[in-house]
Amino acid sequence: MTQPNTLELAKQGDTQAIASLMNRHLQPKGITATVALQDACLQVMLESAQVMNQQALITFVHKGITGLGAASIERVEVYAYQTGEQFPVWSQEFNLGVTKAELEAVNNKQPSTNPQVVTISINLSGDTVRGLTTQNFESLANKMTNDIFSSSQNMFIQKVSISNGISVITIER
């Protein structure tokens, strides 16, 4: 039985294989990629001594990850670090369901004609929140969710989750 090749492993969501494929293209340009997968979110950390072109790298990562079609990856976060720095120079995230035209509209800061699909999570905290009864929390969470759903114009809110540290109210469309 033969070992699966790097591309096949990457299509299965293998992070070492994904990093290897990225590095074949990026390392000659002085950029190194490391990759992690957590909760269907692929985290891509790019490191270079030079300043990195955000738009070009986001397009490269989006095209490459989309092309893999890995079912285990729903969202991608890209972080660009300059060598020796603790914090990223820039970061960007995207859902894999986003089209190339929508990604370019975000990169160019132009409004998209197609709505963006968004999931919103809100964590309420503080003494007042902890003192809420379950019924009051549910009422507050439902009102906030309805306000969020009704006020969104340029995006499609797919799911809203509101937590008070004890309970979580999640409403999906």
C-alpha cells in the first residue's frame, strides 16, 4: 500500500501537508508558513523578514485552500509576522464560502453586491448579567437577536449566540 501524497493529505485537512504545499511557493520569496487547524478554522501564520503584500497573500491562501476542498476547513485566519516580532503586522480572516469577487471587494474596501454570511457571538459579563434570571436572560437574548437580524442590511446573519457565562442562547436562520 502506498503512502498518500502531499496533495491528497492536504485535501484531507492535514496541516503539515498544507504548510508544505504553501512553503513550496512561499519560501523562495522569503516567507515561511506554519498552519494549525482548530474547530474547523485553519490558522495560517506567515513569517518573513520583509513586509508582505497582504492582498497578494490573501488571494494566494484563499485560492489554494479553496482548491483543496477540505471538508474539515470552514474558515481561514491569516496572520503575517515580521521575523522576530511578537504581534502580527496584519491579519485577515474569511469563510471558504466567500467568492473571489466578494474577497476582492473586501480587499478593495468596496461594497459587495452579494450579502456576506456572518455568525455573531456575544458574551455578556458583569454583576448585573450574573444576576439575571433565566427568563430575563432569554428575553434579553431574544430581543438582541431580533434586533441584530432585523438591522443587518449588507450581510446575511446566519447565527447569533449570546452567552451570560452560565447559559447560551443560539438562534440560527
